Amino acid sequence: MDKIKTVSFIGMGCLGMMYGNAMAENIGYENVSFIMDEERLLRHKDDRCIINGEERPFKMCAGQEVKPADLVVFSVKFDSLRDAIDLARPAVRENTIIVSLLNGISSEKIISEAFDSDQIVYSVCLGMDVVRNGSELTYSKTGRWEIGGHTEKQKENAEIVKEFCDRAGIPCIVSDDVDHTMWNKFMINVGINQTCMVYNTTYGVAKGDREGYDDLVAAMREVMLLAPYEGVNLTEEDLEGNIALLAGLDENNYPSMQQDALAHRKSEVDLFAGTMIALAEKHGLDVPVNRRYYDIIKKMEEAY
């Protein structure tokens, strides 16, 4: 494949809409599709999608309307991933490149069980402050993609994705150590997502002068503790860089788990604290902040 010309997203949340819009402005809205099941399409086909105050003509499709795409992007919540894989099948052909924008460190493994692993480009998104309210989206920072691969084919595909991101105006870096990149993002999410939900706060907590800052840092340090046992070395420099990145975001906005809490939706606590607890037990370690976060958030969800 020389260039990416068609894209299908599975998941029309914050990241899907923000990045889908950037791509559509480059290759045309008719060449970017959002795949969903028939029931969801019926509910949302007449939605007005507003991004930073401007309406965007997004293309939604289901069933037989789904066509093969050059790039398929998963942008759903983790608990919807297996259903999303089934929805994506008609869009994936032999040379389709697959990118997962899901949080955590396990979605690529699950996707590779359904498709050729060489089609997958490992990816994380960093530094965005996007917020969704219904079909309206606002953000001041698109953040950046850091992508890479393990096999030669994955690395070749990563370069194709980077060329496309460059055309679409999405900052993109090809990482030589994608596992470190993914764990570093995992450290951010374990800290900021859960802290904001537990303390009912915004990205401003990372500035250091609000309740919750100490737990934010402690939760991230627990990721640093576990990472070497999984073959990844996270450093004090990584931690400080992540805190600085978070502190630079719009302090009035908030991450996805706090958005879930405000909307009384199920959160991704199992993906973050749940994964941390499982890995800690695997290696005979303790992660007390993540255990406490897990218990608090589960009780919050039960009370909805």
C-alpha cells in the first residue's frame, strides 16, 4: 500500500470523532466511515456531530454498507472490544492496517487473535484534552500518536500510518521501543483517569496544589514498580515528564473516566486498577493505591 485513502473507525467517542475529523479533512468525509451495529445506527444516524462549534458530516454505516478500508481504527471502550472486532471484520482485507487507540496494554493482543498480527500497528495517544457531551466535542490539544511494531511488517505499516498522520495534521512519532511507549501511557492513565474519578476533579490536579495529587503520583509509581517484571523499564524521568504533560493540559477539562462518572457510565477501572492488581498478584507485589481506587470506583458505579 502506497498511501492510506480510506479509513473506518469502530467507536464514535472522543478519540474517534477528533481523529476521524482530522483524517476526513484530508481525504474527504466520504472516505472516513464510523462502523456500528444496526441498533446504534438507528439511534444516531440523525445526530448533528459538532466539533469545536462546527458541524461535521460524518458517515455512519452498518451491515452490508461496510466496505473494506485501508486503515481500521478501534476507538471503543475496552469492554466493547470483542463486539467491535466482529463489527470490523467486513472492513478488514489482507492489506488493511489496524490501529487500536484503546487505553491499557492488552487490546492489541486481543485484536491479533482475530486478525493477522502483522496488520497491527501498536499505538498510544498522548497529550489530548478532548471532552464529549452528547454529540458535541471540544478540545484544545489533539495530542500525538506514538506508534511502532515488533515485526518488520508492523514497522513498515507504522511508517505508512505516520505518512498519513502527517498529511492529516496529527502529530505522530514512530517509536523504536513501542512497549515502553505503551507502558508509559498506561502509567499516565492509571494515575490521572482514576484520580480524577475518585476525587471528582480535572486535569488541574496534576499541577500539585489540589487534593489527590499525592495519590496521582503514588498510583503512577506503582506502575513503575510493576513494569520491570513485565520487561519494561520506566524511569523517574518518565514519571516527571508525564506529570508535566498532564499539568500542561486544560485544567478545566477532565479525562474519560471522570466523564464516565459524570454520565453514570461504567468506567475502565478493570482495565487500569484491575490490571494492576492482577499483575501485582502474579509477581507477588502490592499496589495499595490501585487496590483502594478499585474498591472506591466499584462502589461509585454500584451507586449509580
